Amino acid sequence: MTGTLNKVMLIGHTGDDVKMHYFEGGGSLGRFPLATNEVYTNKTSGERVTNTEWHNVVVRNKAAEICEKYLKKGDKVYIEGRIKTRKWQDDKGNERYSTEIHCTDFTFLTPKDSGSSGEQSGTSSGQQQSQRPNQNQSQNQPRQNTASNQSQSLTQEEDDDLPF
């Protein structure tokens, strides 16, 4: 493979509210921690073990403002983005490194209560309305497209049986 890929997909719970930073040019930056869990059973003791990994998520501009408005501590969210490591100096002059997830796409997974503010409910129903046309479009596609997609995927699977 000649190219490279830097892509991260996470589903987790926010560890805090979004902290915003605004810039003179009108841009903004939002940061929040995201916790993902790994649960397994220890084979020797039979004990159930949970490991939590914390990720520093960075969101920019309009996306940051949307996250600030709707994400609260403990909310479940899907994050898609890139890993980026920053090098910086602390107060004592020591070099420090921070690894961040620069978010390019997100989906809120925590359902909002029907008793919440009208603004959130309106946005929520607006999101549902915007998703409906896409669903209807996929349902209205002719069967031939579906059949050709299936035959293409079968061909791709057959090509994947290479010995290396």
C-alpha cells in the first residue's frame, strides 16, 4: 500500500462539558475528554475487569459550538477524526507532548428527554427530518442497483482470497 491512513472512530462518554476557546478572527475551538471502556474477564481469577482509556477530543468552529450547546458531561457520543500529537513546553521549560483526536465528524448517541427545552427538541426533530429523505432515497432506488451492488461485493470477496 502506497498511501497512509490516520483515522479514529470512538464511541464513549464525555468526561466533562465542552470547554470553548474563541479567536480574534471568529474561529473557535472546543475541547473535551472522552472515555472509552474495555471490559474482559480475567482468565486466572474469573474476575470481570474494566479498563478506561481517556481521549482528548478537539472540535473546531461551528462543530465546536454545536458540541458546546448539546453535549454535557456523561453523554454518549460517536467521534470520528484524526490523531494529532502536539509538542509544547510547560511552565518549567520541559518539553511535553499531548495526543489529541481532531474531530471531523460526530453523532450524539444520548437521547434527549422530551421534557427538555424547545430549542433542543426542535433541533432534534430537524435532524430526524433531514435524515428521512436519505432513508427514502435509499428505499426508492431500483432493485437493479441493489443486485449490482451485491454482485460487486461478491466479486470483491472472491478477489480477497489471495494467498498473501
